[in-house]
Amino acid sequence: MITMYHYLFLGLVLFVIGMIGAVVSRHVIKMLISIEFILTGVNINFITFGTFCDGIKFDGYIMSLFYVAVGAVELAVALYIFYLMYHKNKSENVEDYGDL
């Protein structure tokens, strides 16, 4: 039987993979994907607490939908900024973007 702790562990694993990827990676797209992994881990935890602990209020589900919207906007804005900077510097390496 799958318990709440299984879902929390899955959220933790995704969060840690995202953190490691964001710190280690120097490629812009890999960093953005790692940030999405972090947001996915947080969403799984919100849904887990909403399912197992919330009852009828649906706070976890509402926060999860908010995080999905924030993640989509964050990804669109960040991709546009790095698209403009790529045309200026012609590099995907984060270390070349010192003018942020």
C-alpha cells in the first residue's frame, strides 16, 4: 500500500535532483529544467498534504495550481531573456552571462 511517506519521498527526490542540477549545470536550458524539477517536487508535496491532511478545504490543490502557473510564467520569461542574451553573446554557458 502506498502511504503519504512514499509521495513525500518522491517529492524530496525530485527536489534534490533539481537542486543538484541547478547548482552543477552551466547550461541555461538544463538549469531551467532543474528549476522545473524543483517546482514539481514542491507540487507533489502540496498535493500529498492536500490529499492526506486537508480534508475539504483544497488548499494543497489551489497552491499546486498556483505553482503550475508561476512555473509556466517563469519558464516563458526566462527563456525569452536567455534567447535575447544568446543572440548577443552566442553562448549557452551561464558564465558568459555576467551582464545579468
